Amino acid sequence: MNDLEKGKDRQVQRTRQLLQQAFIEVVREKGFEATRIQNITDRANVNRGTFYFHYADKYALLDAVVRSHFGRQLAEVLPAEPRWDRYTLRLLVLAVLERFESKYQHRHPSSRIPSTLLEGSVQDEMTLLLITWLKRREHAQDSDMLETSARVISWAIFGTALQWSQEPLTISRERMADTICSIIAEGDSWL
């Protein structure tokens, strides 16, 4: 990559960061439904064309923000080179439980952002991460089976974490993580 391409790449990253930060601020003030593209571009000090160059709509921007935040959260808790083992799986499960617990605080949703959008982005990112981990294994399965395995594991973690985070607290995060990992490990002879 030459210097011109590097400069453009940094400019794209800066613009996306500006738009994402403006989006977060405006949604906190107005709520998701009341947020308009014009509010975001005014706050970011860019024109609407620039917004649409980077994102199709506010839903695509929300998806990018959620994925970015979840990625940073995972980067803080996972090893630099995560792999498919029980230790790393437990760290992932704990991070997902913490994410949903902080959002729902063991009660039903009442959010200014549509929950299904947030949850879908987190679940998709988790599936992609699991696919990457499973591909690194020595006994890597065929591609279709690998993706199916990642989706099943992802839904097991995601669905359990979501339900647990919306119910009254009866089991600790650590114990729930241990339970989820034990159930997943029973179905995977490689853990």
C-alpha cells in the first residue's frame, strides 16, 4: 500500500469514527427512532453524501457501532491469539454474559435502541469469531460443518446469555459461564 492509499485509509477511518461518535451522542440525546441522518451529519460536521458513502442508513451505522464496541470488549478480555479451547471459550461466554447483563440488568428490555438490532449484530460477530477459532484447530472439519458448528455454539451462548440477563438474578455470571461451557464441551470432543 503506497502513502496515498494509507492516507485515504486513515481518512476513511477518521470519518467513520466521527460518524459513529456523533451517532452515539445523538441517540443518547434523542433516542434511536428520533435520530435522523441530518442530526448525525450535523454533529459530525460532514455532509449527507459523506454519510451515505460510508453507511446505507442509520441501521447500518448502528450495526457498525455495535460490532465495533463488541470487538473492543472482546479484545480486552481474550488472549492476543485466541484459540478453540475451554479457557478461551469461558472468556468469550463471560464477555457475552457481561454485555447482556449490563444492558438488561436482569429485567425485560426497555431501550432507546431496538434490541433485536443490537442482539443480531453481537450474535453475528460471535459466530464469525467462532468460525475463525474453529478453523485454527488441528482437526478442522469441512467448511460447511465448521460454519454450522460455529452457529450452533454461538446460538447456545447467545440465547442463554440473553435469557439469563433478562430474568431475576438467581445464578452468578461465573456459574452460568461454567454451565454453558460444560454443555458445549459435552458436544465437542476437542475441548
